[in-house]
Amino acid sequence: MMVSTNPNIRTLVSQAVTQYPWLSPEKGRRHWRLRSQRSQDFVLIPFSPSDRRVVKHLQAQIRRLAEYGRGFINGKHH
């Protein structure tokens, strides 16, 4: 399972799946997603980010998804 070419992203996703067992990666049409089994919401995992800020942003998105169940779908409605 190659969710990203960036090793920092891969490490972040594997740590999130270990820390929050209700999060699971799934293959989307273009990008991998990290889906919460509790809220059915998800965050997109960038495949080849080149900027360090992308990692920090994804880390915040994963934490928000795991703790509050808010991800991509919730963001579109607010």
C-alpha cells in the first residue's frame, strides 16, 4: 500500500492508523483517503507533496477527523 511518495506522509498515516484504530486508508479515484469508521467522513492524502507545510496541515486534518469526526465532507457544508 503506497499512500504517498513522501516518506513523512507515509509515516504520519501509519502512526494515525495505529493510534486511532477507527481510521482506515482506502483507495479513492485519484488519491488515497483516510476514512473514519465512526463518522464516515474522510481526509485526502496527498500523493507527492513537496512542501513541509503540507505535512503539518495533514497532521491537523487527521487529528480533527479522529477526535471530532470532521473531515472533507464536513468542510464542504460549513
